Amino acid sequence: MTDLHSVSIKDLSLNFGSISVLRDLNIEVADGEFLVLLGPSGCGKSTLLNCIAGLLEISDGQIFIKGKNVTWEEPKDRGIGMVFQSYALYPQMTVERNLSFGLRVAGLPKPEIQKRIAAAADILQIGPLLQRKPAELSGGQRQRVAIGRALVRDVDVFLFDEPLSNLDAKLRSELRVEIKRLHHKLANTMIYVTHDQIEALTLADRIAVMKGGLIQQLDDPLTIYNKPRNLFVASFIGSPA
Ligand code: ADP
Ligand code: MG
């Protein structure tokens, strides 16, 4: 069964010392699905994403990506690309160098690197920015480059941690449309963390509403909105019943 799912999270728990942050989570993300993890600050969204990325060691359970048990794999071997809230671009490098850096480290041939950068630049409309430095870019442009860095790695699964939180409302809605377009075009699996209900409702195939390290409801946006399972989900996202 596991092979059918792009990301499988089985009985995952994570404790920081004696504090239980994630409690016995089970999630199956289908191939090509856009799953949003939605919940208030501190509910464990970033922690869960970091577990999937391999940046945190889990206390219990297993994680499968494309059917392969990656629970003990290094982040770089998991076939994932991550985009954070802060852009984390190298300030001294041009956009092009920022995009190619990881590929050069991995030893990819130059023509292949150029091909991937050209494709990413085209999709994200950052071609004219390739020779600029991050300081010469707007916030929206920087976040496009950050997405581009995950894109050129040709990964199976994209993980986004509140990538639009630092942007103003107008840019947020523009980039929301772009991320949606990107997903349609690439048709790969995306797991997207946000505390923003609008973002969740517009982007998601399914939404996992989280509170206190537990999933309160995992459903498609319409069901979550119209049939919230409990008071918490209703007050956080659902229509007033
Ligand atoms: P979210 O991303 O939903 O805002 P987080 O995943 O960042 O929430 O945090 C979930 C909980 O875990 C919070 O209560 C936070 O204080 C706690 N936490 C996060 N990182 C650590 C850490 N390194 N050590 C101890 N507690 C942590
Ligand atoms: Mg967070």
C-alpha cells in the first residue's frame, strides 16, 4: 500500500525532552497531491515538516517517501526540496549562482545545470534577474529564487514552510497563484505549511488542520469549510454552523 503514496507518515511522534510536540500522527499524501498543514502558531507544523525533511530526528514511527523507508536517511537522500519563510539565499552570489550552487556541489554536468536553470527561470519568470545579487531583488523576487532553488533539484516532493508570510498582501496573493500554477505544471507532491486560512483554502487538495501536535481533521477544503468536525476546526476555518 505504501508504494501508492508519495509520502507516508506512520505513527510519528516527536518529543522535545519531556514535551510531546507531535503525537502519533498518520498521514498518507498521494502522488501529486497538494497537502496543506494548517494550524495556529506552535501547533507543530514546522516540526512535522522538518521531520519529513530529515532535519529533526523523530522519537517514534516511520516516514516513507515514494515507498522507501527514509526514517534514517540523510536529508539530501530523501528526494525532497524545501522552501522556508526566510529566503536563505547566499547574499554574495548572483541569482544564477544561488540556483546552481547545490547542483555544482552534487557534480552535475554544466549543460544539465544550465538546462535546469533555464527551465526554472522560465517557469518562475526570473530570467532577467539571473545576474543580480539577492540585495537587488524585491521580497517577492527573492522568494521566487528560493522556490527556484528547490525546483532545479528536480525533486519528487516539495516542502514549503510559510513561504509567503514575510510578504505583503498583494505579493502574497500573486505568489499564491504562481505556486498553484507551478503545481499544475509540475504535478509533483507538495506539502505546504501555513497558518493562513485563505492560503489553505485556495491552494490545497486536502487540508490537515492541526492543534497541539494532533490532526483535528484531514479533508478537502470544501468539507473542512462546510463540515468542520469539531469546534476548534469550525472556529479556525469552517463556516459558522
Ligand atoms: P508551528 O510551526 O506550528 O508554529 P512548531 O513546530 O515550530 O510550531 O513548534 C511546535 C512546538 O514545539 C511549540 O510549542 C514549540 O515551542 C516547540 N518547539 C519547537 N522547536 C523546539 C525545540 N528545538 N526545543 C523545544 N521545543 C521546541
Ligand atoms: Mg512554523
